[in-house]
Amino acid sequence: MELKLKSKPVNSLLGCIVAICFCTVCAAQRLCTVPPGPVSVSENNTADVQLVQVRSSSDVTLTVTVNPEDLFYLRGNALMVKKGLDYESLSSATLVVWVQCRRAGSRSVNESVEVLVENVNDNPPNFAQNHYVLEVNELTAINSSVGLIEATDVDSEPLFYRLESATDKYFRLENINTPKILVKSLLDYDVVQKISLILHVQDTFNGSASNEPFFTSVATITVQVRDVDNRPPWFQPCLRTNLGIAKLCVSSGYRGRVNLTEKEEGPLVLEPGPVFAKDGDKNRSEQISYRILREKC
Ligand SMILES: *[C@@H]1O[C@H](CO)[C@@H](O)[C@H](O)[C@H]1NC(C)=O
Ligand SMILES: *[C@@H]1O[C@H](CO)[C@@H](O)[C@H](O)[C@H]1NC(C)=O
Ligand SMILES: *[C@@H]1O[C@H](CO)[C@@H](O)[C@H](O)[C@H]1NC(C)=O
């Protein structure tokens, strides 16, 4: 009995506190509200776009108290973006704006608006250079890499590459996303000394088929074929033949005539003559030396 009487005032007091708290929250919520959840805005927006409407009664004054990068302002109850946003130059894609709602003579309340800036493809891919020079030894094995020439793009990954079709007889790309230049067919310095390639990069797989913006870029590549000493000197004249991928030039030898027991003046006349050899590698200038190995009768 005594216990019951004592507990009653305690309960009422608790009830009062809860009610007062509740009312304070109600009052705060009524002071102003913003729709829940983040607001999205794509970069490259036009200036002065409305993000969200803050709801409040007319005697409430709104002020932007936290304004990331000074990008926002209030037009009446509308939270606006001042100018076009650039995703790439923002420190964060999520900006939190705080708005203070104040009614004269009462407490003020702060509401936050989370603004998500969405990335748009608005930058082209870029090669560090317009023109690249690569070197490759002739007879480099098929599928060996000659070089990797990558572009960068602040918006998009992966990038899509292709070699222009007229220039891709000797080289190919490892794959559409990896611009590693691989040997496609054997290079012979005698046949080709310099190859020009045109490398295209695009930041969307099939840009023209979609309505999204896309960008392309081009680099030119000169591949210089290095002459390797892969052939012996050949006695001239000779008859060129191919043996698989190897090239030969066959000489039929030289013939001369001397009369027995007669002394001959001057050089021996040979047919076809004179004795002369040329390096099988077109552009190598090493000196050729000759030596008689043995005489045969
Ligand atoms: C986006 O804006 C940038 C400057 O901020 C401009 O250079 C670019 O052309 C715009 N791109 C698009 C797709 O509107
Ligand atoms: C080169 O690579 C391609 C693709 O991986 C393969 O089909 C081909 O057999 C390779 N050629 C040689 C000579 O290794
Ligand atoms: C060899 O002898 C013949 C006849 O004796 C002569 O006509 C010819 O010129 C000689 N040959 C040489 C290479 O001297």
C-alpha cells in the first residue's frame, strides 16, 4: 500500500519529462524539414539548379551554415547549386550542406542535405605523346611484345583500343583493353625497315551506338626494324631461294683456265668473276674478309 502511493508521483514526473521532450522534437521538426535521403546531381549541371525544397512555415528564417566549396545557396526555401559541378575537381563526391532554421524568439534547428555528385563522361582519353617510336629486331618471335602504349582518362576505365586496319599486317594488340603491341608476323629487314601504326583509343565500347557522350584519341607509332646479323655473306652472283623462313642465295662457284707449265701474268680470269661476296643482311656494313681454305686439283 505504502509502496503504491510512493510510486505514483514518480511515474507522473517521468511522463511529463517524456512529453516535454517529445514536444521539443515536434516543434523542431515543424520548424523545418528536408525530404529524407541524399539528393543526386550530375556534374556538368547547368548553373542555378534546384536540389531540394526545405519545408518550413513562413516565419522561419533559413540560412546555409555549412557550404562545401561555397557551391550552394538558398533561393527562398529552395537549396540551389550556384554553378556547374566538376566531379574531377571536387575533393569528395558527397557534399553535406547544413541549413539552419530559426524562428524569432525560439531555438534554431540544423538540417543537413547530403548531395551526391555523379560522374559523367566529360573528359577524353589521352596519350602522353602524339607520336611514339619503337624498335624491334627483325625475326622477333611472333607474339612477343614490342611495347605498351596506354592512354589515361580521368572518367573511364577500361579504355578500348584498336590498331587502324591498314597498318596491322605485322602487329596486333594483346586485346581490346590492353594496348600491348605484339608481333603478328615475322619481320624481315630486307622487306620492311619502318612500319607506321595508328593506335585509336575510345572511352566507351560502342559509343556511337549509345546516346552517352564518348571521346576518342589517336597516337601514331613508328616501329623501326633493326637489322640483325642473321645471314652469312653470299658469293655473287647468286640465286635467291627460300628454305622455310630462311633465305639463301646460292652461288654456282667460279671457273678459270690456266695452261699447264705456262706462267700467267696478272689476276686469274674467272667466270663469272671477279670473286666477290655481299652480306646477306641488306644494311650491315661489316667488312667481309676472304681466305683460301685449300686447293683442289
Ligand atoms: C563538362 O564541363 C567541362 C568544364 O567543366 C567542359 O569542358 C566539358 O566540355 C563539359 N562536358 C560535357 C559533356 O558537357
Ligand atoms: C600467338 O598467340 C595466339 C593467341 O594467343 C595463338 O593463337 C598463336 O598460336 C600464337 N602463335 C605463336 C606462333 O605462338
Ligand atoms: C693457253 O694456250 C692456248 C693455246 O696454246 C692459248 O690460246 C691460250 O691463250 C692460253 N691460255 C691462257 C690462259 O694463257
